[in-house]
Amino acid sequence: AMEDVCAKFVSQKISKTRWRPLPVAALQPPDVFATGSWDNEDNRISIWSVGDLGNAGLNGEYQGEPQLLCDIRHNGDVMDMQFLDQERIVVASSTGTVTIFRHHQNNQTLSANQRWEKAHYHVDQDTSCGGAACTGVICNNPEIVTVGEDGRINLFRADQKDAVRTIDNADSSTLHAVTFLRTTEILTVNSIGQLKIWDLRQQRNEPSQIFSLTGDRVPLHCVDRHPNQQHIVATGGQDGMLSIWDIRQGTMPVSLLNAHEAEMWEVHFHPSSPDHLFTCSEDGSLWHWDTSTDISEKPSFLHQGGRSTTYLSHNTINQSVVSAWLSNDPTKDRMEITNLIPNQTLSVNSLDILGPCLVYGTDAEAIYVNRQLLA
């Protein structure tokens, strides 16, 4: 599948890659994405077009490399980035500032549309001495939730100057990532291996539930929620493990899957085919986890040993209730795992997936687009 991937070298380390969302009911594949950089003299937010579709090679393969539409300077490392809508992107900075940039499609420019200075900050005895990195942002237009190194959670609303709500001491450790469980509930992961649910309707500044990895307190870096089954959550951490949680039951993960050799930076369920999941790591790999294989189509020798009772083939009536991700051991005979970039050596910092298209960015100062992912 490597031949479907095109690379663009960009002379800056890429920390985040995000597809621009498609209009509702759009049939075409995504065609525009944004990137943010880190650890450069001059960090940038850039908007790219995926390239010239009409420019097919002799064998019909896709040739155009991504084209830069516009970019703008960003103060600090880009720690996270999410599209709020078709035109606006919310960016989290290592300086603690959160900025909304607007992409003006008529003249292909970017401008800072709104800024919350030092949304995250460390406090000295007598003065706020400086920003704390804003590590994560998630949007549900017009609402924006940010988390940071300072253990704070902010709820902002686009076009409102002040925070709607701030939970100052939400966590005594660094919060690394956040996602919406539903419109009124968020889920955070922290640097001591905990996952916490916060009900934004409650005024008290305590989580409504706490889950944790047992024992080692391995920092969790990323989280994603299953798009259709909101109780299923995937997290990735410093040890490269993938954890699958069912937040309806217990306080520990349903399964811990050996994955990468180093930190897992991002985990994403495919938004419309959530039997597929993608993870990327400091170790230079990007894995595609596929639980969609119908067990009933596999050779029967897999069913020996009386274990077959744990498999639910996908055409059973239970499929709406039971997800492959929640079986006792999803890897047994029912998951295919593929490293999409076998020979990469530097960190793969970010990935995003929409329809048949994958975009990812690396410390090798390159962005990669694969447009035939689940083909």
C-alpha cells in the first residue's frame, strides 16, 4: 500500500495533522488539511490542498503532492489542533495560549480570529510567572475544551471573550488529552495513568468517575472515543500500550494490547468505520488495527479448543450491542495489525483519518497523505 502514499518535505517538524471536516452529506473525499509544527525557530500553522487529482501517472496512480495554500506564524509549539468548523481551527500552544485561526478560502489567507492568552499558566507565590503548555483541545462547535500541564480544564465558547467555566485544580498532575463523551461530558487522561470523566452540568469541580491503569501509573498521552458506542474508549501511553476501556463497568481497562516500542502519541477510531483504529508512535511506526474481519469467514481451525464461543461474527444480532473491541482479547484470531510505515525511524507525532484518507506528520520534517486507505 506504500505506493498510495505521497510525501511532502516541509523543513519543519510536524506536531499535528488534521483534515478539514467535510460539509454534511458531502460525497467527495477530504481535500484540505491543516498542519502545525513544533521545535522550530519559527512554528507555523499551514493549510494544504491534497494536490492535483487530475494529474494521474501512466498507471493511473495518484501523483500530485500536497500544495501549500497558506500559512501563518504560531507563537510556541503547536501542542494540539482541532477544526471548529469548515473555516476555523483551534490551536493549543506550549505558551499556554489558545488561538482560533480563520482560513479565508476566497483569498487563501489565515488570520488569528480570537485568542485566549495564557489560558493555562503556572502560578508563582505572588505572580503568575508564565504560561503552562496547553496540551489538548477538543471542539463541539461553539464549545471548546482545553486541558494543560497546569492540571486546569477550560470551557470556552467561540466568540465569547471570557471562559465559560474553568476548573482550576482539576488535576494535580499534567492533563495530556481530552475528548467529549457526549455534549455535557468530557473525559481527560493524565500523567499518572488516570482517566477521568467530568460532567459539565455539575458545578462541583470533581470528576464524576475515575479509572486507572493498575500499578505502574504510566502516563497516558492520548484518548479517543468510539464514534457510535460512547462507552468504548481507547487510550495510549508512554509505554506504547493500547488500552481499551468500557466506562460502563469497572475502573480498569477491558484490554491492554502490546503495541509500540515507545510513546504512543495519538489514537483514532475511524470516524465512519470504527472497527478500524489507528495509532502512531515515537518509535516511527503507524499501526492500523482492524477488527472488522468476520470470524465466520476464517478457516475453521481457528475455532479449535472450545474457544469459539467468545467470537461473535459480525452478522449476528448482537453486533449492535457488542463491539469487537470489547471481547476478552480482541487480538485472538480476530484482529489484523499492519504497520503502515515499516521503515520510518523518527517519531510519527500525529495522524488523522477521514473517509478513505489518512494524513500523518513526523519529526523527519515531512507530511504524508494516503488516499486509498480502506480501499
